[in-house]
Amino acid sequence: MSMGGSSGRQNTFSGLAAGRWKAIAAWRAACFICLWLVLAGAALADIPAAAAAVAAATWISLRLLEPHTSRRSLSAIIRLVSLFLYHSVAAGVDVARRALDPRLPLRPGFVSYSTGLSRGTRRNVFTTLTSLLPGTVPTGERNGQLLYHCLDVEQPVLAELAAEEAALVRALYND
């Protein structure tokens, strides 16, 4: 991972200008400092440990979650959050209704979902997002498709997963 000295020079690892790359590194370091302060507090004796932890966390985050050139869309992120909240509430009510119904109308099973997201960070973000929705749990992969356990396989699970994936791509990966 090489960083150039001038803001016009490109970072060969990610194609970002060195100035942009440094700004991203500074933003991440600031976030890790805030996290340190929330978790450990602000004690003068902790400054050396905090500095080492923040430097290590920043370096690791830059290696594992490489900065890239795609831009985030605030309106798409708001739509993603709204869609997530709607599905969470609707699915939570549905799960509660099924759990409290004496007839227990469940048709559990597995569905396979074919995603357009590449393996790695993007697919992991998607499965993490969908794991938070009641009624479906990603359980693994089979033949390149994500495998989900569902409380009711007769519900439009695949359509909901497709809507979540499309919203996630618009919000975070519009590159």
C-alpha cells in the first residue's frame, strides 16, 4: 500500500489520490478515537495505549476495508434505512403474530438466493443486513447461492431479499 506525498499522486493500491486517501485515514482514526473515549474514557495515563490502539485499528481498517472511489448516496442510504425499518417492523409483527397464534402457522424451510454481489465484504454486508430482519437467517452458501432459513417459505422471501440487495447497492455501492 503506497501513499504518495502530494495530493495529485495516485495511491496504487486503490486508485485514490493521496490527499483523499489521507483524509479517509484521518476520518477513520477520528472514529477510533471516539470509540476509545466511549469505551475507556479520557485518562491521561491511557494516552500511549490509546495512540497505539488507534494507530493499529486505523492501519488494519485500511488494509481490510480498502478505501475506494465509489461515492455514497445519502438519499439512497435514507431509503435503505427506511426499507430496513419497514421490513423489520412488518416482519417482527408477523413473527410475533405467528408465535402467539395457537395454530402456529409456520412453514419453515430453506430458500436459495442468487445474489449479484461478489464474495467478500459486499456479500458479508448484505448477509449481515438481512440477518437482522426477523423470519430469515442466512445459514451459508450452496452452489454459489446464499442459503436462508425462513419461518415461512411461502412468503415472498426472495422478492424481499432482492429489494434489500437493490437498496444496499444503491446506497453503498453505486460505483
